[in-house]
Amino acid sequence: ESDTASEISFQFNKHKKTPSIGSHSSDMASVSSVSGSVLSVYSGDFGSVDAQGTVEFALDYDEKNREFQIHVSQCKDLAVVDEKKGRSDPYVKTYLLPDKARMGKRKTSVKKRTVNPIYNEVLRYKIEKMVLLIQKLNLSVWHNDPLGRNSFLGEIEVDLASWDWSNRRLNWYPLKPRSLSAVNGVDHRGVMNLSIKYVPPGSLGKMCPKNPPSGEVHIWVKDVKDLLQLRPSGVDSFVK
């Protein structure tokens, strides 16, 4: 996909009811502030464009089809990436957090040469409602670059556990920057108890059948506690 070349994710220290266009609402629904749960570095363009503007979307859950639906309507007053040409080619991307995996990504089409793109597209996730309610929706806007150096234009994060699911209207939300101050906050994802030992070559004696000829690193994993609960029944974990 066009936006993968510029995204390097790592941890720092530490509807089908589509609302009608006539039902647009200018109310700013409450959205949680951007957290440090997921922080990414985006090529050389990250931070070079100040986040601005708003995005209009609506959320719905189709109980019959067990489908989470994000109706992305439009954006307004986005930042201009290419100042010489006075253009931005924006698209909207969504993730369900904390599972920021490729399978969890959805994207709209790219709109060329506009800071006021109109999408009217529905991004869909097949997911159980109980699982959805322990996740957060991360919605971000990007400028698409043909060479893969895409520029971050702003984002919002919605806590789906506290979302008002009776609200199916299109609402406007302000786009926020990714704050590097979030790096100072430690995102707790559990505790691992382990020990590491290096066994030099020949250290166990010639008579030992398990004597490593080239040396070995031994990693003893005792236990892990307080992992993130990705679904109500817990997680099936392994160490790699």
C-alpha cells in the first residue's frame, strides 16, 4: 500500500446506516485526547506540516452483520503540504487500537489537489461488539506522495467504550497533532520476568554432550503479568 513505505511504528522508551448529507451536524462530539498508546515516526515529513482543519464522520454498529462502520464524509481546511504548488492530496486512514496491525487498517480513496476533500465513503470492520468496546478508534488524515513519503496532517482518537452509539449523525471533529511530549509517558503493556545468560564455547567441558561449539545465548522466560486484554476472554500469548 502507498502509505507503508513512510511508516515506521515502534515504541519510544518508556454505517450500514449511512447518514444523509442533510443530517450534518456542526456539534463537536467529545473525543478523547490523543494518547501515547501508539506513537509512530513518519519519514522525514513527520512534524513538518502543522495539523489543522476538521474532519466530518459518523460511527455506527450493524448488529445484524456484526460490523463496525465509519462513514467518512469530508475534511475542511487541511494543511497545504506542497506550498510551491499549493496542493495536498489527502486521504483518511483508520486503525482499531491497541492492535495496530496491517489487517486492522482501512483507508479512503485519495483526493487530488484539495484541502477540502469530500469522500462519502464507509470503512468497515467485521468485529464483535464486545471486542469493539475495549478498543479505541484512531482516525488520521494523510497527504499521499507518489514516492511514499506521505505527510501526516492530523488525527483524533475515540474511546469506543464511552461512545454514544445512539449518535449516528455526521459530526465535525478538530484534527490534532501527534504530540512528542507523549513520549515521556510510559505506556504500560505488562511485565516480563526473564534472565539472559551467555554460554561461551567449550565452557561446559568436552564431555558434555550439550556443550555449544560456537557459544550460545540462553534466554529463560519465567512469566508475564498484566498483559493488555485484547478481548473479553483474555489473550493467547507467546514469546518470540
